[in-house]
Amino acid sequence: MRSTEIRRLTDVEDRHWWFREKRSILARELRRLGAPGRALDIGAAGGGNSRVLRDHGWRAVAADLNETAVTIARERGLDAVHADARDLPWEDGTFDLVTAFEVLEHIKEDDVAAAEIHRVLRPGGVALVTVPADMRLWSAHDEAVHHVRRYDRAGLTRVVAGSGLVVDRVWSWNVLLRPLIAAYRRRSTGSDIDDPPPALVNAALRGILVAERHLPLGSLPGVSLILRAHRPATGPPASPGPGL
């Protein structure tokens, strides 16, 4: 993601319906994990998800390849590190939790990034991953934000499980709004990262996503996929990361 896009995202994420509900998903997953520990937020951009981790008691590190993102995260009081997801500068088993929200789709060597997530997790540690779903939804937005691909369930599971992580669950998100978003993006000419829509529209869209929390929609096609996995508590040690 380019520096201008990161600045724009940071400016809107606390108000925008999409980002606010994604933060709520992370918060709900954190409450299921029990006592907080050390967390790594890969592809953290300005640190929106890292702040959620911190607010729930996690000792969070925000990692991003973009120097502007690291600067913004540090300005927000976060521990932020310039790092490539394919070559993380931490020792094996450093973290209790690794998050990679909207990251793997930007990386050609997504299998290498997944292997690094496995490597830096402690045995028993958890990974939370979100990605855009379904190549049928490919649009000018994906090109503008430098996506390499969108995922189906089998493809995402294959990449994550191939790293040695055990996939616990994969589910769809943003199911109810998929028809609307698909129609909008067929006419779009660039990135969707923009100011929130008018207040009433923003609230209505957020309300639809909030309603989705209480409906059994996770197996239906959505705009995004969410995956939870863990590193097995026993088994062969992780192989050293590239360059380490």
C-alpha cells in the first residue's frame, strides 16, 4: 500500500463503517483467547488493529513494510517496526498471537509469509488472518490497492495449513452487502479507501454488518474471508526464517 493510501486510511478508519466493524471482529476474537500476551500485527498500516490489541491488554508490535505506516503508528504511541512479512526480524516462538488483516493478498509469495507467521508464533499460539474473497469480485479497486489475488476458502486454507499451522475455522464476512458491493465495484475506477459516506448511510451500512454478527451466514459467499489457526503445541521445530 502506498504512503498516500496509508495516510487516507488512517484518517478515515475510526469513522468508516467497514473499518469499525472489522475492529469489532478482532475484539470479539480477542475475548475468546483468554489472558493476553505478546502480539504481532503484520501489515499494521497506521496501527488501527494494533490499538485494539493494546486496548485489550496485549503487548502489541505493529509491523509494516512502509516507513510512513511505521511513522504514523509510532506517532499514535505504538511500538512499531519496519519489517517484511516474508522475513520477520524476530526469533522463533516470540509471539502468542499474530494478526495479518488484509495482508496476504498483497504478497506474491504468500506461502513464505504464512511460514513466517508459523515460525514466530509460540507452540499453541494463534493466528488471525483476513483476506478479500472470490476472484469473481476482482475490480479496479483490487488493482488500485495492489492486490495480487482474492482467495477462496480452499486456497486460503491451503496456504495457511501448508505453513504447518492448524486451521481451526474459516468463515465469510460482509455477506449481506456482497451484492451491493459487487455492483458498486463493477462501475468503480479505483480504490474504495475514501471518506465515509454521509452519516446516515455510514450508520446504515454499519448496522447491516452488526446484524450479520447474529445470523448464520459464515458459510455463504461474502466479500472477505476470516481464518483462525494455531501453531501445534507439539511437533518439529519451525525452520529458520529467510535471512535469520
